[in-house]
Amino acid sequence: MPALPIRRRWLSWCLAGAMGVSAVANGAVSPTVNASSDQAMKQALDAARDRRWNDIDDAAIQDHVLAGYVEYHRLRARLSSATAAQVNDFIVRYGDSPLADWMRGSAQTQFGKMGRFDDLLAISDGEPSGTIRQCYYYTALLDREPAKAAAGGEALWHVGASQPAACDSLFSTLEDRGVLTDEDTWERMMLAWENGQSGLVTYLGRDLDDSWQRAIDSFDDVRGNYADVTRIPLDLGPDGQASGALIAATMHGLTRADTEASLEAWRKISAHVSLSEEQRDRIEHDLAFYSMVRDVGNNQGWVDTTLPRLADADLIELRIRNAVTEGNWANVARWSEALPPEVRAEAHWQYWLGRASEAMGDDAKAHQAYQLAAQDRSFFGFAAADRLGQPYQLQMANTEVTTLQRELTNMLPVVQRTEALMRIGEDGLARSEWYTAAARDTPAQAEALADYAIRQGWYGMAIQTTIAAKQWDALPWRFPAAYRDSFLKWGETNQVDPYLLMGIARRESAFNPLAASPVGARGLMQLMPGTADHVARELGISAPNTSELFEPQLNIRLGSTYIRSMLERYRGNRIAATAAYNAGPQRVDRWLNSAPPEFDRFVESIPFRETRDYVQAVLAYRVIFESLAKQGNTQGVAMLSPAESQGNYDPTLIARN
């Protein structure tokens, strides 16, 4: 039967989903949506997590759309006695929910611990995620698919860190079978040394017999002096195969400690040592990378000779950035042409090819490169359009959803479960439900979910839906007018471009007001508590506590005040202010002391990749937000002001400290 068109498949999916709500609710005709039912569900879920089974009112929740969550905890609690058939039945019935994957993962771990390997394989659908489950999975395959088990076990073995006890049986069996040899132990020792895992190095060394003593002695010599890499014998180990791993590990340390000396050593030994192609490429990749990052001038000739052979796009991009910073346009053009075709076609590198061609007097080639770059919706795509004097290209997809599609979406099981989870305060579970569906669904199905999230004001979830579904051109969903009134209000109050504020918030939190970073930043604009306290004192208001930073109004007020201070510091320059918002003003001041003077070269020369990408994203996002406010019309929208695009990026940009 031929595949249905996307829209027809979408309608079929919606109708099936709407009719299938009862299946997810364990036989209910429809989900019960009332306060008492939700309260009973919340109490039952809390009790299930604590295994207080007698406190669960089964009659009160049996028709609830979230009844599967309690069933999940019940089955998980008795996995030691559950059958594979029971686990698979649960996985099938809740296949459209994250519950299915969670149950499979829990069962794989439990069955693996108990040695129930037939059952583990019966519930698996390929290699699982997570090291512990992978160890059990390949242990289960030892007698069923020994070659596959050997390949999986070797991959788990060759890491420079300790592995969980779940791997012990797998490793022991592979050692007994001769799959893992003393040479593998030696190679792992070297990886552990590279990784700074001295305890693992000692542990592994105990397994090597006296035939490895000469190799161990050589290892002890270079541990204290990387430069002795040139003295490592080339026939270490019982079969003369240990030298390569030791040389590669020593070069790893020497390149990081003294890159210039490392290249000198490599030139002496490279032609004589026996290394795998992977080891040799890794050594030379490290040498090229650190030579360029550290600007080791004496290494540059070797780098330029080696890059074409390595053919590594990341290294060539770094070479182009260095040439841009130096203003060496011939090298910018040369290395732009050396990029792989698919990378060279990106707006970023077409822009620099255009700049180089223009600087060298080839206007036709420059125009062609700018034209290609200007088709892209990005910082350098917009910069290329500015060079050509033409409007920006948004490449925006149609995001219209019909009334029928919306009505059908309202009835979907994932929508019902997400709504119910939010009603009982389980926002984390709600997001898991939503993102699982978005990642699995067809484009039309994901469109329906993104539209629904926007209509509910779930801005962060709408954005993440487009990411999970790769809906890169669905701009109204990727860049919603979230908290627009607050951004306009505090932008006007602080005389700050509101679209810049929206761009910062979109980059920082994806409009999730409850976002919290590992280092303690909070809320829409990801304010650190110390920064928020400082700004609050300047405003003459009480210092906010941690929970108050999650309130959108206060967060935007404090964030807009802080970015205003950065704009004042850099004479209204949004590039420098945005960089300072991410990396701190002290760093930006330092960069301005040695930066190239033009805006584009300054951005490319920012040494922190995170900040470099951040500035580009925020400035591009503000263009998108302003254009969407004009119904997608980019006429009259400018990414940069004349002062920003034509001014000098040097210490004179700093108005005050």
C-alpha cells in the first residue's frame, strides 16, 4: 500500500490517537479531568514513588489518563520477579510515552544484575544507552553472539577511566577467551595516563607479568619527563607492540606541556616509530590544534603542510579564524577553498571567502560568495546581505494549522497526559512526555504539537519541540513573542533594544522561566544571584531570593538593567555588550586591547567559542524577533547600527570601567 501523504497521515494519527486515549488509561472511555481525580492521582503517584502501596486508592485513579505512571512504579518495584513478557506488555501499551523506555532501561539493569540474560535480551531492541546496561547487554550476548559481544566489550574496555562493576564478568570472560590481551591492558593503561587516572594506571599495571617490565620501566622514565619520548625504545613489550601506545600517550602530554618542543620531538621520531593510522593522526591533530591555539610561530610551516593531509574541517576552520584575525586575506582564501565542499558552502565561510576576495580585488568572486552567504538566516548571512545592500532572507516556513488539526490535537493521548501532569505539578514529567512525542513524530505531527504549545503559552516547550523535530524554519514557533510586553516595558524603561533582550533570553533559557544552570544562573535571562543582588541594590530594591529570580517580570527587569550597564560601558555597542553579558566585561576589555578593528573580525577573533557563538546567535535572533514583529518583513531591519558596523573595536570603545 503506498504511503499516505503527510497531511493525511497526520489526520489518521490524530484520529487513532483520539480514539486510543482509553487504551493508555487502562480501559477508560475517556480521561477523567476534575480536581478531585487529579488530587487522587497526585497522592497515588507520590505514594507509588515511596512504595506506599496501601495508600493508593486504585478505584479513584483507574480511569485517570496518568494511571500508567502508578503502574510503572508498581512493575518497577517487582522487576526481580516480573517476567520478560510482562515488561514487554507494558512497553507495548505505553509505547508512545517515555514510560516505555524508562521501563526497558530499568528492566535491563535489574535483569542484568540477576543474571537473567535471556530475559534481558527479550526486552531489548538493540544496544541500550548507558554503560551499565551496555555491560549487561554484551554479557548476555557472550554465548549467543560472541563476535558482537567481543566488539562491544572491546569498545567498553578501551577507555581511560574506571568502568562499573557490571562490566567485570564481561571483561573477565573476554580475557579468558583471549579477546582482551595484555596488550589491551597496556593500551588502556596509556589511555588512563592521558586522562590523569593514576589509580587506574596502577591497578592495570598489576595485571602485567614480568615480560612487560621493560615497558613499565620506560613508562616510569617518561612519566617524569615527557621530553624523553625520543628515547623510548621501539621494541617494548613481549611482541614489540607496546611502544606505539606509550609514544602516543607521551606525545599527548608533551604537546599540552610544550607544543614547540613536542613538534621538535615528533620530527625526530615520526619516520621511525610504528604507529597505527589512528594514533598518528591523533598526535598530529593535537600538534596542529595547540600550535594554532597557542600561536606557536615556529610550528606554522609544519601546520600548513600537515593540514591538507589531515583534512579535518575543524582544524581548517581554526586556521581560517587565525588568518582573519591576522588580516592575511590570501590565507583566508586559500584555506576557505581547502574546506570540505559541504562545509565551504556554509554562510560563515562563504562570507569570509567574500571578504578575502573583496580585499584582494576580485569583486566578482566576492559578490558570488556574498550572494551564497546571504541566503542563510545567521549572523554572517545577515552580514553578507548588508555587504550587498539587500534585505535579509528569513527562509520562513508556513506555520498555519487548521481548526480541525487543532481540535484533533487537543484529544491526543500525549496532550492529555502532558496537561494532566502539569495540573498536578509534574512539569518535568510533562516535558519528557512532550519531547518524546516531538522527537518520534512525523513533521506534520510535530507541527501540531508546536502549535499547541504556543497556544498554551508553553514557550520553552514549543522551542524544544521544534528542536526535537528539526523544524528549523518554523520561526514563529522557534522564536515566539514570549513575555513580549515585559521585554517592551523594561526595554523602554532602561532604553535598551527590546529585541536584543528577547535575543538574549532566547539564547540563555529558550524562554523557560524556570531554567537553572549548573553554575547557579536563574530564570529567563540566566542571572547569577550575585549579579542580581548587585543590580537590585543599584535600583534600590530588595535583593531577590533564589525563587524570585524565576519570576519573569523581575528577571527581565534585572537582566535589562544589567545589559544597560554593559551598553553604557561600551558606548552603546551591542556586540561588545552582548559578549560581556556572556563572558564578563573584564575579558571583553582585554580582548579589545588586541582585537582586529572591524566588527566581523572582532567577533571571529573572540577566543572563547561559547562567547563567539553566543554573540552571533543573539544578534541574529534579534533580527528575527524584529522581523517577526513586522509579520516576517525584513525591510528596514538592520542587525547592526552604522556605529557598530563601521566603528573601531579597540580600547576607545570602552567608555568607563
